[in-house]
Amino acid sequence: MWAKIRHAATIDATVVGFTGTARHPKALAVRLLPDGRVALSQRLTTALPSVVAPRLVPQTGPAFTEAGDSYAPAGGNAVVEVVAGATRHAGVTVVRLR
């Protein structure tokens, strides 16, 4: 019997921005370690925006990921646990706030 195994790793990532509003973020821009690239997460699940929003400190001006996606930059010290796929077009899914 064959079993399909997904290529994904759970890692910590620093929140550097968001889409939507600071009070109701739709997705997070996160700096992935160890390579330091910035990527947008998938849409946040219903419970996460209310937990993450108080930790977001909005900054001025737009910012862009390496893929060209725009987001509102944020300061602060928010760290989230993410599942980052290892394939070329893999998405980043936020699991929880650290």
C-alpha cells in the first residue's frame, strides 16, 4: 500500500506585515527562517485574527514580498508558527501565535 506524504515543515516566523486592516488582518507577511525571505500566508482562520491583531504595530508606507505581493508593514515582536511547504509553489499557513 502506498501512502502520500506531504513535504512540509513547521517553523517559527517573524511577522513583518499584514493584509486587510490591523484590527482584522486577513493574511500575514512573515519572514521565514533560515533564508530570511518574506512571504504572505494563506488567509487566516477565524480565531487567529483576534489573537494576532493586538500584537501588530502598523508602520507607514507599502511593502512588497519577493513575489511582488503588497502588504502593510508592521513592527512589534510577533512570532508565529507556520507550516511552509517545500515545493516551489507551496503556501505558508499560520498555525498559531507564539
